[in-house]
Amino acid sequence: MGTGRRRGVFGDLFESLLVAVILALVIRFFIFQPFYIPSGSMEPTLLTGDRIIVSKFSYYFSEPERGDVVVFKYPRDPKRAFVKRVVALGGETVAIADNQLYIDGVPVPEAYVPEGMAYPDFGPVRVPEGKLFVLGDNRANSDDSRVWGFLDEDLLIGKAVAVYWPVGRIGGVE
């Protein structure tokens, strides 16, 4: 009788571990995924070395919006993940003149861009339907849509929702 009980405990432990692993995989591949920020292209919003949580299900039920910080497969090398901010959607015309972003000719306030930063003029260009125009917040140091073109919405991994490391920077991504 003692042996049967032991198998029951080990069986329960194995079953619990199996369920935990399956749940972790489901969460990792379909709901949330951690990412590391390797460069300063999103400063001051995200700093080099920050670790973020990305909601992979955000765009199952809604479309990306201007201002979203998104993680996506880099169009020139889909094995790499990039993080940038959506600044224009399909059908909109984007331009940059005198360090000011314009969408359809209207200036867009961008509190997340460092004050006094100078970066080159761009456009105007019309964003095709099903595509996004993304920029780094650190416009002077960002490999973004100005360099490689429009982002196909199919390359989106998800929306950056929180910084979880380092401890002093824990909080939402705005």
C-alpha cells in the first residue's frame, strides 16, 4: 500500500509539472512574451537594457493605433525583433519637417520625443493600407520606416505593455 501511495504522489507531481509547462508555453507563445531592449533607439521611453512584456493578443481584437509601442519582426531580417512607435496608419500621409511630425498635413504632438532633438526632414509619403509607419522615439538614432520603408501589419508580434526590469523602471509603456 505504501508503494501505491508513492506512485500517486509522483504521478500528481508529474501531472502538476506537465500542466505548468503547458500553461507557460501557451502564455509565452500566444499571450505574453518578454523582450530585451538592446539599443537606445526608443530612448527616453525605453532604455538600453530594459526588459519589457509584450502583449501578443492585443491585436487579435483591435487594430494598432497611432502612439502604440510595438514589437515586430524586422522586415530586412525576420529572425530579429525590433521595437518602435506607430506614428502613421494605412491611408495616412506622413511627413517630418523642422523636427515636427505631420500626419495628413496636421502637426502631431509627441511628448515622448526628447526636447531639442534634431533629425532630418522626411516625406511626405502615403502609407499603403495594411502597412504602418513606425519610428523610434530617439529619432536621431533609429533604424526605422524612414530607412527600410513601411511595416507590414503581418510582421507585428505585439504591443509593449510594461517594463519589468530593472526594478527602478517597473511600470507601463506609454
